[in-house]
Amino acid sequence: MELKHTDKSTVILIDDHPMLCGGVKHLIEMNGNMQVVAMAHTGTEGIKLAKQHEPDLILLDLNMPEMNGLETLRELRNCHLSSRVVVFTVSNYKGDLTNAIKLGADGYLLKDMEPEELLKAIDQACNGQMVLSPEMAPILMEGLRSKKEAPRGVDSLTKREFQTLKLVATGMTNKMIARKLDIAEGTVKVHVKSLLKKLNLRSRVEMAVWAHEENLC
């Protein structure tokens, strides 16, 4: 289901429970800075809508029929979208978190969070921060320290891509980067996609961690 666009931070919900989606949408829109632009109840539909809207944030459930959340996450990252993807699930299983991080998740939130804390976390995610439920923090940090593959060097990056990389590493959103560099937000999305592909990375969080480890900031 598609919804009307605004200039607010954009969010897509991918969850097979329509009532939960409706409740989370209502909660998100209590914050005047965010707007749910689409909702999907299958992974396939979610990927299609993500490609169409390329939102600031995708909130993704893990336990879905046919195409589960991890499979959906893998496909979203293979598309090199600039969107942040935060897993939103009932699962506090270490393996799910580790796999989500390896596949490029930008955060991991449990569905038993208090509404106020969930809204705060979603807002933070839209504004460039990594978010997670507190009990998952130690596992998340361990997952981030575990590298999958060595990224390529920065020699293949254009000057503008390198500037974008450094700003992503500071936690800036696409909108913030666009204002900083005085370019269109759509252009920033193109640069982020190119960076993910050239550096062989799957998420903005992984990009930021790598940039700091390479002392590029």
C-alpha cells in the first residue's frame, strides 16, 4: 500500500501483520518529522516499494512467510539502496542479530519496546544513528567488529564520493549531506549507492565503521 509523499523523513514498513503496521504508522506520524510513505506485507512487495521510493528508513520484520526478513534484507542490500534498514522483530536470538548485521542491517529493535522508546529509536535512525534494543548491544558490537571481506581502496572514488563517504561516517542523513554539499538529495543517494558498490560494503553503518578504521574521517 502506497501513501502520499511529503518533505519529512520517509519510512517504509515491511511486516506481514497489517494491524501492527497500522499501529506503528500511527506512532511514527505522532512525530511531525516523519512520514510513512508505503507499507508492505511481503518481502517481494517491500523490495518493489523500496526501489520505487528509496526512503530514508525501512523498518523490516524478520518472521514473514515465503520470503523472510533476512532474505528480504539481502535483496535490499544487493540493490545498493541508500536507505537505512532497521530490523524490527520479536526475536532476541543471537543468530538472527548476527546474520542481520552481516547482511547489512543498520539497527535491530525488538517489538516489546515501549512505544516512546520505539518512536525515539526510529527518529534517531532517520537522523543517521545506529539503533538497537539495549540488550542486543554487546552482540551488535561484536558483529560489527567481524569483517566479511576487505573493501577496495579509495582510489576508485570520485572527489564527490569521497566527500560523501566522510559525511556518512559522521552519521549524516542524505538530506543533511545534500545541504552540506549544496547538491540534490537524489544526487546524494546516487553517490551512496556507488560507494556501497565500489567499497564492497552492504550498509551505511558498515561504511562508517570502515571509514573510521581506515582513518578517512
